[in-house]
Amino acid sequence: MEYKITGLQNIKKIPSLGIGVFDGLHIGHQQIAKRCTHLLSFYPHPDIVLSKNKKLKMLTTLRELRFHKKNLLVVHFSKKIAKLPADLFLEKIIGALKPQKIVVGYDFKFGFKKEGDFETLQKWALKNKIQVKKIEPIKAGPEIVKSSKIRTLIEHDNLNKAITYLGHPYLIIGTVIKGDGRGSSIGFPTANILVPPKKLVPAHGVYKGKILYGNQYLKAMIYIGKRSTFNKKDWTLEVHILDYQKNIYGKQLKIFVEKKLRDDRKFNNADELIRQIKQDIRNAKFSKKTIPQLPYLQ
């Protein structure tokens, strides 16, 4: 294949293909995903490649997107691909995959300077005997749900509202690294998480959530902040897993952030912090429910 697409191993046919970036895989994206056997995404994000936003942070890393949708194909986006005229983009990339059906969002654009739109796709698909479907915009209240809107909500410390737009907890996949053991010393051991550099991290504070380790979902308290009570300066993401004592250093965790409980703040001493942590756990009001699965994405 002339252009690099990963995820094609062992694929004999593609009955239905959803096309888009799918950053966040929000409730609008899910309307595409549930109608498709496969998704085609673009990485790195086109806005980063085209220098529109070099500092763009992602709602969903590739690893996270693959967790949500197993049959994921990824075009390694480049300036060379960005310069393809719309007709060549369809011929060289979409046509090479030979999908029987294509599903896209209402604002889908492609080709050089976004010259291609749904009408362009429709005409090409008709010639190639491919079905096409356009998904109309999905709203949350008066607003159309878009990745850029969700990103802004998270950047402005409104993760709880962002989660309603996502339609699922905010997923962070990271690796457990060695910390300074401060949590263990006060009776609340934490796993320090190495977060991918391009991942958008929620605002500093305390959150409730769950983690998936192996095949087991576990209740967790999540802290993002600078540990100012102990005069630290660098921010960290730490997870306290309730009722779990095994060594998980070096392991990969899937962290599902469900709700922000409070802002980060400095305490006068460790005892005051301990009392607050106990109160945070009570405030979390954990249920016995596991993370709601999205079977139509698999």
C-alpha cells in the first residue's frame, strides 16, 4: 500500500467503515462507531501536522482509542497526505481498503484544503458501488457535541460536564512508575502514573473513578496535583486503589475518571490530609457497578 495504514493484519474484508479522527470517541462519534465494523482514524492529529495547533493535547491516545474500538485502522497522517486532492485521497486511501459501506459525520471534510465533502464522497461511492451514510450532529442541550468543545471544558476545569458529552468516563492509560512512597507512609499507598506527553490531563484536584488491571475493575481515588502539603513542585497523577495491595510497578493501568470531587489544596500537616482523604472516600459513594461497557464499539 502506498500510504501507511496500520491495523490491517488478518482483515479479509471491511463490511462498514467509519472515517474520522474520533478524538474522545464522544456521543457523536459513537453514532458512527455503532454502525461500523471498522473505524479509520488519522494519527498524528491533522491539526498538529498542519501546524494549526502544535501544542494540541489529545482526549484519546491511539492506545486508548484501540481499547474502545478493537477494529481500528490508522492512517499515519503527513503533509504528503494533506496535499492529496480529494479524488486521489478517495482512490489511494479509501478505495484501497475496499469497504462495502462508509459512515461519516456531518462535518466530514477531506483532501487538499478540505476540498472534499459528503457530496464528493457520495458521488465517488456511487461510481464504486459503495453505500454511504452521513450522521447528523448530536447535541447535548443546545450545543453540538464536538471534540474541541470537550477539550475546552476539560482545560477549564469542567470534567464533569465533559463526561456527559463523552458518554463514558474519561480514560487515561498510563504506566505505574516509582514514587517517593509518601502515600504509603500515611496509610494510603498510591500508584504514580506516567502519562503520555500528548494526553490532555484534567485540572488539579481529587477525582473518583475505577481502574482496569488485567481483567479486574477496581475502585480508585485519583489525585492530580503538586502535593503542596509536602512542599513538592512538580505535578503528578497518583491513584489510590481501594482494597488492593499487590505490587503493580511497571504495569499498565487503564484509569477511568468518573467525577471530580474537590480542588487540590495544601493542608497544614499530614494528619489533616489523612482526615480529608477519608472524607473524600466517603464522598465518592462508590457503587458496586463496573464501568459501563460499550459493546457496540467492539
